[in-house]
Amino acid sequence: MELITLFWTFLMVGFVSFGGGYAMLPVIETEVTSHGWMTTQEFTDVIAVAGMSPGPIATNSAIFVGYHVASLPGAVVSTIGMVIPSLLLILIISAFFFRINQHTLVKSALYGLRPIITGLIIYAAIKFASSNEMIGAFSWHTISLFLIFFIALLALVKWKIHPVFVILISGIIGMTIY
Amino acid sequence: MINKRKILLQVFFSFFKISPITFGGGYAMIPMIEKEVIEKRKWMEMKDLSEIFALAQSVPGAIAVNSATFIGYRLGGVSGSLAALIGILIPNFIIVVLLSILFVLVKDNPAVAAAFTGIRPAIVALIVYAAYRIGRTAIYDKTTLIIGIVTVGLLLILKIHPVIIIFAGIGVGIIVVKIKNWLGIITNLEKKEEHTLLD
């Protein structure tokens, strides 16, 4: 039963995963918390592991969530569910030599979708920040978390440090101070 | 027949090989795919591959996985696309499953728990960084700015399911462009100068 729910959930996620990766995190997060599979904080750890693994972050998260819910069969059905929609669409587009990206209708749809995807990711950031005690009572703990956030952001935007290193270094900082 | 099987195996192993060495999400795979498909295998020209990358972004799913599926189809039809897709997925799948097992084993260790306390705010920074990168190409006029702000508001205040908002976005884009055309306002459907990236 759980396997069927996993399959349908990730089939839906795969179908709407325009903009790939990070845009899908709020969708997956809504699904895993509403099914009671994980808390938002546990899902943050999934993203951490998915981000340190090679490959696309959304597919990796699907594999991890699937494994967490129903071990190996769960991971398999989640992955298959996630890739089926794109596979079918690509086969249709390829078979009919359909230049979908040059259609005005598709371009207009993407014109509206892109800012919505940006909004979705900003929402994800706010949600993950509040679930991980970064927004809240004024304490040494909250300040230290906020400092790590700020330095990590600076490292990514200004110093162009690779995301995997940012995750590893913040892990080392965490081990030292907590 | 033998030739076809040879192509399928080549497609499978090309993507199988690329996948486990590309950390940092789908975009990290693009240069590796270029190198393999154009320089090494000489399967197609840059012009064709650029078109595939552009198409891959207009379809839901990860750009690297989508590109692999498109390339596989060009080389070997439906079985080619499956060979590429399975090739790119298997190494990721194995690595993520192994890491999931490892994570469950070590997550209650105090040192690991402390590390993850430090990692969580960094993940929030990664998400903000993703928003910043997409925002730069997505938000460039008043309409896109309003759409972006309204989205965050709807999600935070009304807690609407993200999937509904994504579908609404498709409709909103089409309707807004139609209305603006009707009013005689020309809409740039993509940000000028830079190449538009959706991921």
C-alpha cells in the first residue's frame, strides 16, 4: 500500500518538476510531511545527504525518501515514478520533432512559471529556516545558526565555493561548536 | 542488429560513467555530457546538443537526465532513450541508497548530530542561493516581479499546495502575455542578453 502511495506521489512530483532541483523541494516537503513520512527537519537532513551525493538533487531526494519509507522497493518505485513523466514527454517530443521550446504558447507558460518557481524556492527557504530554529527566540543558538547561514551564503555567492564543500565545512563547524 | 546493440551499450556506459563523478546537481553534468557526446564519441555537433539542452529545460525533470534521454533517443530510438536513462540513474541510485543506509546508522551519534546542526543552516543558504540564481533570469520586469511576490504570499498566508500554484503559473503566463498583447504591450518572453536557465 505504502509503495503505491510512494509511486503516485513521486509520479505527481515528476510531472510538475519544471525548473528541476530546488523548485521541487517545497513540493516534496509538503508531500512527505502530509503523509507523515518525515518532519521538515528530517527532510532538511535528506537534502543535505542528497546535496552531497552526485546527481540531481530532486531525484536523489526521491530515492532517499523512498528508501526511508519502504526500504529498497520504496527507493525503486519513487525513482521510477519520478522519471516516468519526463520520459514519456521526451519520447513524444522526439517522435514528432516538436520544437516545444520555440512555441509561443510554451514560451508564455514559462514566462509565468519562472517567477513562480523563484517564489516557490524563496518559500522553501523561509519554511526550512523556521523549521530548523533559525527564526525564533533570541539566543546564542539562533545567532550561531544564523551566522553559519550567512557565511555559507557569502561562500556560495561571493567566493563561488562549491556547494559540496560548503556542506562539508559547515558540518565541521557544527562538530566543533555544538 | 549487432550494430544497434553496440550503440545501446555505448549509450548506456557513456552515461553510466558520467553520472557518479558529477557532484553539485544536474548542471555539473552538462560539460561532462558535452565532452563525451561531442569530443569523445562524436555522436553529434554542438549545435544539435545546444538544442537538446534548451529542449531539456522546457520539459519537467532534471536537465541532465532529460538531456541524456533526448540524446539516447536520437541515437537509438525508444530503446536508446531507455539505455541512457537507466545508465545515468543506476550509479546515483546505488550511491544514494548506500548513503541513506549509512545516514540511518550514524545519525544518532552525537558528533554526527552536531555536524548536521551546522549543516542545516548551510542547506537554507543553498536554497536561497538557488532562488537567487533562478531569480536573476526569471524576474526582469514588473509582471514577473508581481508574480514572484504573489506566489510567496499565497504559499505563506493561504498555505496553498505548491502543485496548484505551478499549474496556475502555466495559465497565468499564457493569459498575461495574451492580455498584454491585446493591450499592445510587447512582452520579452525571455530575459535579454543572458541565456535563460530554468534549473
